Amino acid sequence: MDTVIAPIFLFLIFTGAAYYVLEPFLAQPLLVADADDETIGTALELRKISLYKQIRETEFEHEIGMTAREDFERTRQELVVEAAEVWQTIEGSSVEAQPVALDMPPPVVGLSCPNCGTPAGLEARFCADCGSALGKVCSQCGTQAGQGDRFCNACGRGLVG
């Protein structure tokens, strides 16, 4: 009798497991009601706000030297195009978004690499592109200092690093 019950029990366990694995694939898709215009408008507004925040964060990260210029320009361009598309969708315009040429001035604050000329952030000690050691810069007035200087020769502030 035990030899008959064991295969039946295993068959039931296997059938139950197979059902739970295959059920999502065999189920009919849920019919989702069309979202109303207010819900879509709210979602688009939230996406627009999110994109604007991402653009500001990207610009901030570039200004402090966390991202290379090429990465910054590419990322910012992608975000600007997407924000324009969202904005045009909100406004109901049928014009397709076009990439915008970015004529960005180099960062005002910080050093540039003496070896390759790449702009670097205020706290950077080495170039992100070529790895060369950078000089120090005063955090108060932006004057570039020599390697051995401990104080700024323009304003007298102590130099970090």
C-alpha cells in the first residue's frame, strides 16, 4: 500500500509545483483601463521635474570635477532632448525634439591639467584623463598655488592638501 501512495503523493507535489511555475505564463493578460488625461498629465509633469533635477545634478557634478567633460556633454544632451520631448508632449506640439548644440564654457573653479589641459575640480589632485599630478588652488579666491605652498599668495588662506 505504501508503494502506491508514494508515487501518487510525488505526482501531486510535482503537479502543484508545475502549476505555480506555469500559471503566470498561461494566465490571460489583465486588461488595463486607459488612463485618463489627468493621470497622464501628472505623470508627464513628474517626469519633467525629474529630468530638470537630473540636469542640475549633472551640471553640479561636472562643476565639482566628478565627471569628465565628454561624459557631461553626452549625458546633459540626452537629458535635454528627453526633457524637450516631455515638454512638447505636455504642450501638445507635434514638432519632434532636436538635439541642441551645447557651447559650454570651461568650469570657472578649479585647475586645469598642466600635461593635457583637461579641466579639474577644486579638490582634484590628479588629472582624470592622463593621471598627471595637479597643483593646488585656493578654495577662497581660485588662485593657483605652487606644489610646496601651504598658504595662498593672493589672499593668505590655508591651502588644503
